[in-house]
Amino acid sequence: MLHLPIANADVSALALLLLGFFVGVLGGFFGIGGAFMVTPALNIFGFPMAFAIGTDIAHIFGKSIVATFKHAFLRHVDFKMGLIMGLLGMYGVSLGKQSVLYLEKIGQIGPTVRMVYIVVLFSVGLFMIRDYYYYSKLNEEQKKEAERTTHKMARWVQRLNLPPFITFETSKVRVSLWVIIFLGVFTGYISGFLGVGGGFIRVPVMIYLLGLPTVIAVGTDLFAILISNSWGAYIYAVSGKVEIIGALVMLVGASVGIQIGAVATAYVKGMKIRLYFGVTLLLAGSAVVLKQLQMVTLAGYLMFSSAAILSCMIIFMLISAVNREVWQRNKLKGNELLNKP
């Protein structure tokens, strides 16, 4: 057991290391900090809720540096959009932090934050699974067209006549600046209030409201998280709500997991990413429900095992895709040798 003096909690070091690795894989793959799983998990492991939020924000900041670099190498980052969303998110994080400290003061932080988690996780998760369900009913030609076509909500947002407008060349998106300001502050507030990078809100927002391709939304969100959570980590640390040892242990595991998750996005179709993302949110939401019902042990097992299983699935998909690519390349070379005179 690892004693964490700031949070006054005794936690398994191996559990923290593995949690960091599994969530690192998920974060690199989905473009999220993975904190919607980590914050409840830390609370389940014995961290007081305010410390779980502050520690996870610090852990996300360190992890986002590695993740952004990897996605930038894969050319999956719209730096202009990520910078603007991240800077606006810093203000939202401050508002969220004030709400957290107020709820802690009146003794209502745990139940309130968990209830918000439940509503948000199930709402976004069900929406994304529903979207994939309708996609799965299409034939192959229609699926290809659907992946190229901007979602109808994004087309509506892009048509809003609210000048001034801003254009993002990498994402090929033109939208009202007021829309970007609202979404940036709102996702930042969610980040500061729930102790997350805001990615499980920001990624769907970028896909369904701004019209970004899934892989670009993934990389861009990680860059925005890097910016906004640098501020979040600072203000929570100043308030004495960051358990730095716990954050560093998780970061060691996450640094490895992120590399795997990020590379996997280059081999898995965007709609598949959305499906697995939706399933991940529902599993995390179910664990929070169990915690709210005082079934703490079962909640911990569900949170940890779901992160482990989903991470293993992503690793398996990556290995399968790489092996398939190698086999096709070798087959092509073999055919070329046979055709040589």
C-alpha cells in the first residue's frame, strides 16, 4: 500500500499504475483525459472527492503533453482550434473550481458531483451509441458517404448567422466566433467541476456541433486539454487539493498507454471509435451509480475492469490491423516477384 499524506489515503500503488496505463490507452484512442473514469475511481479507492478531482486534473496535464505530441506526429491536431478552445476553457475551469469549493464547504460535493456524472455520462454515451446504431443499418456505400458527410447538427451550427466568423483551415470548418466562445467556456466549466479534461464532452461537441472528422477531434481535444488543464492543475494545487505522488504514479503508466491508444486511431475507423467511446461512457456511468448506492467494492471492480477490458480490446484491434497490413504488403511483394520476367 502507498500512503498519500496530502489526501490522507492509503492506496495500492499497483492499482494506480494500472489505472494510469488503462486510462492512458483510452485517452490516446478517444482523445480524452479519461478522467470521467479516474476521478470516480480515485474516490472509490479512498480519495476524498475534492482531492480526487484535483489529483486527476494534475495527472491529465502531464499525460496530455505526451498524447498531444503523438497525435501531432500523426497530423490529427487542429492547433488553431485547440488553442482557442483551451484558452477559453481556462476561464471555464476557474468557474468550475469555485463551484466545487462551494459544494465542499456546504458538505454536498460528493453526491452532487456523482449525480452530474451520471446524467452526463449516460446522456452522451447513449447518444453516441444511437448514432452508431443507425450507421450500422446502412449498406457499405451509404456508410462511406456517412463518414464523409458532416452531421446535420453541425451543418445547422455552421449556418448560424452570428458574425464575426472564424475559419479553421485544418478542420475545414467555418463557424461563428460566439459559438466557439460558448463551447470553450462550457466545456472548461465541466472540466473544472468534474475534475476532468472535458474531453468526453468536447470530443462529441467537435464531432456533432462543429463537424470535425473523428480523428481530428481526438487530437485537437488533447491539445485543448493540455492548455486548459495546465491552469486547472495550478489552481487546484494552490488550494492544496492535489496529491502529487498519486498523480505521478498514474502518469508513469499513462505515458506508455497513450502511445498505444494514439497509434490505434490511425488503424480504426472513426465510427468504430464513436461506438467504443459510447460504451465506455455507459460503463463509467454505471460504476458511479453503484458508488451512489453505497456498493463501493462492486463499483471499483466495474470501473477498473471496464477500463482494462476496453484497453485490451483497443490493443487487440491495433495488433490485428498491423498484422493485416503486413500480410497485405507481403502479398503484394510476392505478386510483384511472380510477375517479374
